[in-house]
Amino acid sequence: MPMPVTMKMGDLMSEKEFFQFCQMNDTLEFERDSQGNIILMSPTGLFTGGFNSRVTTELGIWNKENQLGEVFDSSTGFTLPNGAVRSPDVSFVLSEKWDALPEDELETFGHVCPDFVIEIRSKSDGLSYLQDKMKEYIANGTQLGWLIDRFDNKIHIYSADQSIFIHDSLNVMLSGEEILPGFSLNPAALLK
């Protein structure tokens, strides 16, 4: 699997400059690692994009009923405590964290780590790259993360205690645990 293209920038751009760079190149998707290197993200194929949309919709329906926070799609950039700017495929931030954000950060890559993330492996994603991202989310405050890998038919569950559990099937009922009480998802049921 190909890896995303990384531009070795170091700390040549401030946070504000990186945000402006992304706005000026709004037809492209970027992330930035904790060393300031810019990562050019490939768009997903139609199948992965549709699957991602269905997963986001399920979380959105649950949140509309429970109103515990905010749900975000794959276009949303978050500035993590380590300085990286990441865009999970699906993410959720609890209300108390969202409400505490200064208003001027709501239209930028706000300084908040999602409480829950989902990464969905696409054909252009290397598994080790996504595993490293998941570990980074957890190290920066994410409480629960799911890496859905339909190519290897596995789901990797990352927990706040740094543990990782791997299901050897996509046909499993995943639980939102304490972070998303009552939320469950069977990824296999959303594959079309």
C-alpha cells in the first residue's frame, strides 16, 4: 500500500500559516505531524467514501438523540496537544470540551483532541501509518478509537489505557462504551 506524501517542512510554518496554507489549497487534504511536516492525503475511492458517510451518519443519528457532543467528518482538522493537526475519518468531541473552546478556534484547527475517533482504511492507506495515527490519538487524549480495516477484515479497538483489541471480522457489534453510551455499530452491516 502506498504511503501519504510527506513534505519535510519541520517548523517552517506557524499554526496560523498552516491553516492559511490549507485554506489556499482547499481542493487538497492535508495533515501535519508533530514535527511540523505536511502530509498530503489522497482522496478516498467511491466505495470507501460511501462507507465513511454511512458510519458518520450512524454516529450523527445517535448523537442527535443523546446530544452529548459534536460529530465531525473527515474534513475536520484538530490540533492535538503534541502540535499535530489530524483529520480522523469520523470523530466526536464531548460537549464540555466543545463548549470550552474559545470562539476564535471554532473556524480554525481548534486545540482539542477528539474523545472518540474512527479511521477507515482505504486502498491508499498503509496499515502501519493508520496504526501510528491511532496510537497518537490515544496518547493525546482520545478515549476510544476504532480502526476499521476492510482489506484485512479486522477492527482494531484502541482504549485510553493504551490497550489494543483486534476483532478478526467486520461482522461484530462494536460498543461506544462509556464515552458513547448506547452507541453500537456493526461495520459489516454498512458495507454495500
